[in-house]
Amino acid sequence: MTQEITSSDSQSRLLAEAEALFAREFGDVTPDGAWWAPGRVNIVGEHTDYNGGYVLPIALPTGTVAVARRRDDDLVRLVSEGKRVEARLGDISREASLGWASYAAGVGWAAARDGLDVPGLDIAFAADVPRGAGLSSSASLSCSTASAWNDLAGWGLERPAIARLGRLAENEIAGAPTGTMDQMASVLCEAGSALRLDTLTNDTEQVPFDLDSAGLVLLVVNSHAPHELVDGAYGERRRSCEEAADLLGIERGHLCSEVDGRDVSAVDARLEELPDVPRRRARHVITDSARVLAVHEALGAGVTRESAPAVGRVLSASHASMRDDFEITVPAVDTLAAALEDGGAYGARMTGGGFGGCVIALIDSGRVDDAVELAKQRAAKGGFAQPEPFVALASEGAKRLK
């Protein structure tokens, strides 16, 4: 039976774990509060967020709980799963090589750079977003930290500004060249909705995404093929998009917004002058941004059995584009996407930054088990790791728990 997780289950369990860890590591002192931030799964719109395009994520019911206490000095003490890191605020930098703690401590660095008064913190984390799966475990870490710091320091930041601190921590301190989607999804998503985000303007719309009422599920299948953003491949894709923008005379970061991606033939005509690699990279992000609008239009006032085939076709087209034009899929995820479609899904695609991670599929709830079994058989036949499925529920964004 494929697992279905709820936010309340995850939050209560992680809260207990984080509070116990805080007491064990920091002694008999009372924390000032606890904060939650989820991971996310992106329905469509991949690598568009650093090109001024559209994305359509939902928040997952899994995430990170941060239990924290404000300090009277500039020391930041962070602990997760027994791994403890300490740093003075003035010593936080990419060169400090803080490892996993860079995503959290970097929030303090970003806030200080913005001129905010940044106190030290004692903070303990517990998380259940699968790591290396393309589900933004790092964004849930940085955004839970940013939410805690915002409250404890009294910054009074709105949610997009909290997300920005998380992104800066990832970009500048952890060295992950991500766009803004992951953090915005973690703080802005609402239960039962997908977030249509224009990453150029930060305009958002909550799109009804109640699959259960239509007898559908969004199935997420973890390939267990490693996914890592702090490496050359992700950065190379971003540089190729910047090269395409330069050659077209478009401002970097605006590639999707200044080329009309709704008409693929028009896109191809505009991109003909580019060398092969930047042309294909640009074609993917432009058309995938347009696919967000296509899904938004297909959903209308909500998900129905009637709209499912159209949405599924868009998911499949997105996967083909990531495979052929952006070249970020791997055999394990290609195998899973094909198997899920053969098993009855309306469409399937890899989600996340690429080179591994998870595949999502829109499928009738009654066909999930058969599709998963076929995916497992195909993975075994291909010599890949056994995939792990779960049902993604559109869940709530970051919040204070206590």
C-alpha cells in the first residue's frame, strides 16, 4: 500500500524529536518557540525560476521543525541528528564550510547583510523530507530557520522576504545556485492548493488542487538515484541559459519573460540563431514556463477527471523536454516515468533540479498500486535502486507551531 502522510502527523512527531534534541544538547533551558517549514514538489516549470518564468509547486506534508531560543550574544549553535555546528555570526561565510548548517546559519548572514539586527540562536532541527530527492529538504531547513529568526529577532518580515533570506543562504553560503521557487513554495503554499508563481514579479495565485475529490492522486516515486545541486551540472545549465540570454540580447534572468513560450514554432524561430546547446537549454525553460500556464488553464476552477488527461499530457511533454533539451534526467527516472505511464498514469515527469530524485505522476487512485508494482519491476530489471512511492497532498506552508 502506497504511503499517505499528513502535515499534522509529521509536525507533531518532528516537534517531539526537536524538543528532545534541544533539551539534550542545550541543557535545562526553555526554548522560545518552534517553527515548521515544508518541502515541496513542483508539478511543472523546471529550471524556469532563475529565468523569470512560471512554476507550479505544492507544499509537501513533510518538512523541518526548528526549536529555537534567542541568545544574548552572537553565537549560533545548530544541531540536527546529533550533528552540532557552532559559529559566530561574523564568521559565517561560504569559506567557513559549515556543511549542512550553511543552509541555516546562512540566514543570519543574509539578514546581517541586509542591515537587520541579528541575535545569536540555539536551534535544534528534526526533519523528514527525503534528502537528495529533489523535494527541497534544504529549503525547508533554511525557511524554518528564517521563520524562527524573524520572530525571535522581531524583524517583522513578510513571507516573501523570509523566503528571500532562505534563498540567499542557499545561494551565497551553501553554494547552491537555485532560483526562488523552493523557498517561496515553502512559505507561501496553502493546503489544498498549488502555487502559481511568476518568478520575475513574485506575483502569486493559489490554484485549487483537491485531487481526492476527483478520485485522483499525485504520486511521487523516489528513484533513490542521488540528486545533488551543489555540483557543476546544475550550474552549467544555469550558465547555458545566461549564454542564451546574452546571445539574444535579453537580460539575464528574464529569458522566459521576454520570449513568448506559448507558441513553440515562434520560439524555435527566435532561437534558430543560437548554437545547439544554449538553443536547447533555452527552448526547455521557455516551453516549460508555458506549460505552467497550460496546466493552470486546464485546471480552471479545480482538478477533475475531465481535466486530468490534458494535465497528464503536459507532464509527459515536460519530461521529454528535460530529457532531450535540458538533459537533466537519468536512466533510472526515465524508466520510472515510462513505467508509471504504462501502468495507467495520465502523465509522468521528473520533478526537481534533475540528475536523479523523484518522478511524479497524475493517476486515478484505484490504479496506484498496479502502477507502482510495474515501476518496481522495471527498476529491478534495469538494475536500478528500488523506488519508494508516496502520495503527495497539497499542504500548508511555513508557520509557528508554539
